[in-house]
Amino acid sequence: MAIVKALREKFKDRPGAVAVTGSTGRAASLIGGQTLHSFAAIGLAKGTAKELANKIKYNETAVQRWMETEVLIIDESEF
């Protein structure tokens, strides 16, 4: 958690620069983030890689999120 806090502090002038995600809802909630699938705007990730890429490509909010992200944290811990 200390690393997440430090990165958020370092990038506080750029709110979208640090994305905090977890592989599951529980992991994400424990670190104050969102699931990786939610961040990526791919839902349950059903489809081919090309279909998923297009799902992001045509989602203006998702594209903006990806463009603003400088640090992507993916936490696997659920403890």
C-alpha cells in the first residue's frame, strides 16, 4: 500500500497518471482500485484479441484513460 500511496503522491498533479487495479474485485477493493478488466474496458474479455482491442478503440473514455495512464499497478493480493 505504501508504494501505491507514494506513486499517487508523486503524480498528484496528473490525476489519471496512476491506475491502480487488481485481478479480482476483492484485490482491487483492498488497494482502492478497480479490476483490470474494468480499467481496460473489456468487460469479461470474451472475444478475440482483435475484438477486445476494437472494444477499447471505439470507447472514447477507455482510450482517454489509456492515454493518460503513465503507471499501471496490477495487484494480485487478496489478503
